[in-house]
Amino acid sequence: MSRARVLVLNAALGPLDYRVPHGMTVEPGSIVVAPLGPRQLLGVVWEPERMPSDAEVGDNRLRPLLGVADAPPLGAALRRLVEWTAAYYLASPASVVRMAVASTSALEGARTATEYRATGVVPERLTPQRAQALERIGERQGLIRELAAVAGVSDAVIRGLCKAGAIEPVEVDIDSPFPLPDPAHGAPDLSPDQQAAAGTLVEAVAARRFEPTLLNGVTGSGKTEVYFEAVAQAIRNGRQTLVLLPEIALTEPFLKRFHDRFGCEPVAWHSGLRSTQRRRAWRAIATGEALVTVGARSALFLPYANLGLIVVDEAHETSFKQEDGVHYHARDVAVMRGKFEGCPVILASATPAIETRQQVELGRYAELKLPGRYGAAEMPAIEAIDLIHEPPERGRWLSPRLVAAMEATLAKGEQSLLFLNRRGYAPLTLCRTCGHRFQCPNCTAWMVEHRLTRRLACHHCGHIEPVPRVCPECQGEDTLVACGPGVERIADEVAALFPAATTAVVTSDTIWSPAKAAEFVGRMEAGDIDIVVGTQLVTKGYHFPNLTLVGVVDADLGLEGGDLRAAERTFQQIRQVSGRAGRGSKPGHVFIQTHSPKAQVMQALITGDADAFYEAETEARRDAGAPPFGRYAAIIVSSEDRATAHETAVAIGRAAPRVDGMAVYGPAPAPLAMLRGRHRYRLLVHARRALDVQDVIRDWLGALQWPPKVRVTVDIDPYNFL
Ligand code: ADP
Ligand code: ZN
């Protein structure tokens, strides 16, 4: 190949052609360094016929490539996935391929570092400090600062020992190999139901067959144990597994369970990794050495050398939908990746999305069911508390029946969980005298009071301000009042009710790293926490056998706003959080505080009749032509200048093509009319399922131009209507 088409990693540029200099070999998928003007850019070599270029340059005018990365080329299946994702979500291929080439330092090839270890030589001058250091270091090997930390001495002591010959340097590959999981390590005895499901999955992995399967089991039925059997089979075959989790906070408990089952931790991939950790993980994934990778959605585009299985755990979670950059849905892209790689894809959920159920209905996905909890655990009893008939005391949020249940739980030495999906102390703060409300200067949103940090914060853009003592409007002193509860306020109420109990607030403000999550899990398991007050962060994944009571503080909250999935999401969320109760041998109890206990979703939760709820929801969607029976696409137009955003949105609306089976609504100001200082307008495209709505939008927007400061974003299959 003397000429190469290269997808340079710059979203604004199309593919470019280069000359391959003498002595350099590249193939499709090779990661290369290409010149662009005075700059050097990374790029990936692509098949020219699959990536047409609109600016063909003659051979004699091509510039030569500058280098090839010391890393395996991106495989054909991944290249097909990049093309599919770019076409489906109307994104530039470069912005998709960038997610595959996610560690630039990984491209530099093997590197070494200097580590140190004891030689066994006893130094002539053996101070007590030196003796202590050598004893504690023992057989360990590490960087100077790591050894110093282990030994509890300063770096200088270690250096001194090195000079004295008691410690020596060794050159090591900085990418130390990952341990190999052992499929036989902690194999469980499966129940007959579990055995049947696991057998089917294992068989699909062994057969290397693309097969999307919904693993539909109630909370606590052992879905993880079951799909671990499929993982074990992939390991035995030497093929890689990717497990996608909806949230990095869930990584830590997962690592622990994986360790119990396979004797070591899998490779973790998430935004919290340091650059050296990313590099090591990326290289191990690209060479095939990393047999099992667990990660958030960004792990989906990594260059696995031989993928044999993909698991999407808690597959119904809407956090799999990426809301910036490339607006993709990781669950759907995972299925496509399985298709291109030719491997099974397991979607595990206790509350599968209607979209997924419909695929099962149509026979496109297989379904395996686990109808009961594992072992002696029973599904919890669920009751509604009608807030109209049994209201909390004035100024409080917990009704007497829930408080009594908490008291009884505490007396038995068991744990309770209160769920309220609202961070902070109060969702709205206003001045009692003049009614002034605190609004974010950058967004159409109220500032939320956080008492733990003594700040007002915007949950959309992150803007924070101190809580003023004086009202900025009327100058009244100490006139600010908090309206409505957030988790911090509930925690205050709990502290007042049960002063002797230990309460933990669990939100993204308190659990912001895997280490924080691990600490929380440790305290729960040790019984150091009596009552947890948390947001959706505590609704899933966790397994605490001593947690027997769950209280849903405001079940109606998720129904406000009313987007098309509001009822489904409320059902899923409350079902999930209920699933935290009574997972061990002790029975669980759930109380749902609501103003409308007769509402269909509340009735479905209380009776546990999920099928009836889903059937009614599905029919409502079918009638409305909503997903999965019809399709939506959102077009969001934003600019710092309101008039420019509005004009562009109107121009886009006017240019909307007339297509049979497609309607365009708007533009209208977005519910979040201003976000991060940008004014926003939305158009909503509604189309019948069979219409290639991407093609229509591509032609429609492709023919238009707008001022450079206007951003036009297309969101295919939107989940967020703000
Ligand atoms: P799910 O993911 O369906 O909510 P889990 O896989 O977390 O359920 O299982 C719930 C609990 O039951 C876990 O502690 C798990 O280790 C345990 N468990 C499930 N199946 C088995 C089994 N066959 N043998 C031993 N423990 C099991
Ligand atoms: Zn804001």
C-alpha cells in the first residue's frame, strides 16, 4: 500500500489521503501519525471504499505519513462498529474512533520503569529506622516512594539503603501483566433455574454465536452468578469478556464479587483511571491479554483483540445513554458490537426496558427468566402510604407509619434505607420576606442548597455560590427558607427522630469515587450504618443482607415533568430500590409514600404485577407511535446569543422536508431554556419505525448553514427531553 486513507482524529475533518513512505507498512486499522499543516495528528487507516473522501488528491501531491503506533491495528469488527455508530447517531466517524484510541500514551509502545527491591545485604550502619524499613519491605518490589510508604520511612532512608547496597534497582515493564482469572476458583452450586439459564449462555459462548439474550430475573435471583458462568466459559476459551455497568460507583462491589468468583480482579476501565493505568489497561485489551474488562459505557469502543462475550448489567438503566459528544446508547451499541464480533450479548435486568421486551416479543432477542430469589430470600412485602390520609407531621417528610417501621427495624438491629432522588438539602431556597428565589446565572434552574458544604449549587452546570446571610433582593437578614426536601434534609429529620442511630447520606456528592463506594460498602457490611438516605445511586447492584426496610420518601417525584418514559422509569427505580430489602435470610419490607396510591404504576408496584403494568405501558406507547413502535429524534439548537439561536432554529424548522410518516414539532424553547450560558431551542422529529430518519435529517441539515457560534446537536432516540 503506497497510498493510505486516514481518518484523522479531528471531528471537523473528513478522511484524508497520505503517502506511505518507503519502509513503512500499514494496513486498515493501523494507528498512524499524520501531518496536517504544521501539526501532527493521530489517525486510523481505513478502507478507502468504506470512507469516501470528497477531496481526492493526486499521488504526487500527497504528504507522507510520519509514523505508525506501536500498537495492534483496530480490528475489522471495530471498524464496522465505528461506521455503524457514526451513521446511526449522525456523528463524525472521527469522534467515534476517538473513543477507541482512548489512551495516547498507550501508543508509544512498551516502556520500562525502575523499581527497587531488597538484595539481602545487611548495611554496615544498621540504624533502627533502616532495620525497620528492611523488615517491612521484605520481598516487596516497587518505586522508592511506594517502598518508603510501606516501610513508614522517608524516601531518603530508602535511597540511603540503596547506596549501602541493601536495596537494588530493577528495570520492569511499566505495563505489568494482569492476573489471569481462574474459571474454577469459586464456582457456586447453582439452583436448577440458574443452572438452566447458565447452560444456555455457556453454550452460546462456546459456539461463538451472535445472540442477544435478555437475562430477566427478579432482584436477588442471582443474575450475576448466572452470567459469571458464561464469563467462565469465555475465559476457558481464551476469549475476552466486556461487562458494562451503568455507573462507576458500582465498579467496586463488582470487583469484589468477581474476585470471590475468579480469584483476582478484572481489568477496570472508567474515567477515574490515571494515565498510566489507562495505558496499561488499553494495551492489555488491545493485545488480548486482558481477559475480562469491566467498565462504564466508554469501555464499549476499546479495541478488544478477540471479544467472546458482552454483558450489559442493569441494562434498563438510562445512564447508558450518553448525553454529550456522540449521543449513543451503550446498550444498543453493545448489541451491534456483538453482531460485528460474532459473540453473545447478555442484557441483565430485573426491570427490562420496554424497548428490550419488544425485541424479545419480535423474536430478535432470546429471553431467559429467573423467577424467584436465590435461597431462602423472599421478595419483600410492599405497601403504599397515602400521604393525604397519613401525612407526616408539619414540617416533616416521613409519615408516622414509616417512622414506626424504622423504629422497629432499628430495635431488631437491622438496617433501613430511605430513597429520595434529590441531592442536597432543599430543591428551592427563597426569601420569606420578598419571595426572592435563587436562580443559576447560567441555566434556567433553581440553585439547590447543600448544607453539608454550605453552598448553593446548580445541578446542571456546577455553578456554586455561598449561602448568603442577607437576601440580595430586600436585604432582609436570616430570611431565607428552604422549600421541599432533599436527602440532606431527610437525614436531618432522621437524626432528630433517632439521635442514637448512625445515618449515612449516599449521593454523587458523597460517593464520588470507587474508593468512596468501597468505604460505604465496608461500613454497611460491618453494621456501622443503621439508616441510609440516598438517591438513585443506592437503588441498584448493592447486596446488604441485613438491610430489611426500604422507604420511598416521594414516589410521585419521577412522574413530574412527564416525559414518555416517566411511568416506566418510576416503576423501574422503585422496583430496584425495593429489591435492596430482604436480600438475605430476613424478610424485607417496603413502604412507598405517595399522593396517588391508586395510580397504575403504584398499584403495579404493590401487587408486584409487572406484566400488567408493562402491557398497559406498551399499549399506550403503541397508540402514541412512541418508541419502540415509532421513532423520535431531537434537534437542539443553542447559542450564547438568544436571537441567533432562535433564528437558526426557525430556519431549520422552515426547511423541514415533507416526508410521509414523519412529523416535525417546534422549534420551541427547551424546558431548560438556558444551559451553561447557552440559549436553547428544540425541534422534535417523530417518525414511523421503518423510516430512515437519519437519512432524512442528514440531507435536511446538510443543505443548511448557520453562524459558527450556533451549535446544532442531533439526538437520535432521545431519553432526555430537557
Ligand atoms: P441479582 O444480580 O439477580 O440481583 P445476585 O447475583 O446479586 O442477584 O445474587 C443475590 C445474592 O445471592 C448474592 O449474594 C449472590 O452471591 C447470592 N447467590 C445467588 N445465587 C447463588 C448461588 N447459586 N450460590 C450461592 N450464592 C448465590
Ligand atoms: Zn447552572
